[in-house]
Amino acid sequence: LACLGVLVLHIFAPGRAFLNRRLGSSLRFRSAVCPPRLPGLSSLTSKRTRGLTSVQATADSKKVMVFIADGSEEIETSGIYDTLIRGGVDVTLAKVGGDKADLICKMSRGMNFVAEQHFEDLSPANQKFDMIVLPGGLPGAQAFSESQKLVSELQQRKKAGEWYAAICASPAVVFAPNGLLPGKATCFPALHGKISSHLSDGASTSRVVVDPANKVVTSQGPGTTLEFAVELVSILVGEDKADEVAKGLLIERMGRSMSS
């Protein structure tokens, strides 16, 4: 287990143990101790059953919808969701595609995440969100792109000047073919060719790109998830809260140092 602020013993196999002390190093920790695929399934728990250390949203909290589909990327989905919750944001996890009666999504690496609602049962016009966010994972991004309701919602947000964001494959697979890219953007590096022709200066190599004029945020992939999500907190709640969340996660914000 990797845990914030303390050393936690992780038993991986008889006679072997590994230690990790912070969330910001979790990906390196995972790479050191885990094989490419572990047996068993996990699920992302609804915010209504979060533990005692969670930050509870209030009636005045900013509202964000995070979409998932079969094949969405686990690290990106959970990292975005968790970081926004830490920032005091009211987050709804909505499933796209598949059976409306089944809210389980089998993610890109085999984990099972459980959505809170199906997007087909939601009316964006009646449930206003301050931002909508798309994780990556190529099959999941393709499912997003095939949802006419989701694409229409994104296009309406662009027209209305409302925030939307995506990471990894989603800027290339969802934004690019549907006229949703801003003036400057990034995505998973192997897919830069799919967005470069839509951008005057080509794909950005930055880990996170915030385009405030067009109200779009894009990022590159699993390893940039926490930086991406912290910048979403900054947009929604403010710089002070973003700095606080970043410090708690033991990560550095874009161009900022945590040493102060």
C-alpha cells in the first residue's frame, strides 16, 4: 500500500516487503512492486461512502461530472476523482455507453469501477455542472466519441464558454474530430499527430495545458493525472486550495515549488 505521510508495509509475496511514503511517488512505487496485471478486481467507491479523511462537498461546492466507460484508464479516473474531492468539489461519476441498468465499467487494465449514474439518465440542462472531465484509455475514449449525447454536450459547452477537460487519448479521439480542441492542447504523446493538424502551433509537449480563453484543459496521460487534476481544482476553487491539495499529495504544481 502507498499512503500519504507515513511509511506503510506492502506485502507482495512471502518474504518480500516494499515501503512507500507518499502519493506523489505512487506510480514509481507501483512499477517497482507490481506485475503488469494483478488478479482480482477493484472498484471506485461512491463519494457517499468515503472514509473519515474525505473533504465533504457542500451546497455551494463547485460541481463536476467525470465520465467513464468500459476501457477507461484507471489511474486517470481515480486520480481525477480523488483530487477533486480533496479540493471540496462535488463530483459525479457517470457511465457512458453499455446497459443503462449496469453501472459497472470494466476499465482498461481489468479493474471494475462503479459509476453513480448513467449519462443517458441525466439531463445536463437540468443538472448544471461547472466542468466536465474525460479520462483517457483508448477504448473508453472511443466510447465517448461514439456518444452523440456527450459530443453534443461538449459542443454546447464550447459554444457557451463553459469549462471542459480531457487527458490522454480523449483530446485526440473525442476533441479533435468534433471541433472541440482549443488553440493550444496536448494529449498522449503517441497521439500528437492526431491533434497537431488542428492546432496552429502543433501539439504542446507540456504535461498540462490550460487554455483559459477557450476554457479547455488537456493533459498527457496517467503520470500527469495529479498535476492535471490539481489545475482543475485551481480553476474551480482557487489557487490557495490548489496549493493546499498539491502539498497534501506531495506533488509540484506547474512551475511552482512546494518548498515554501
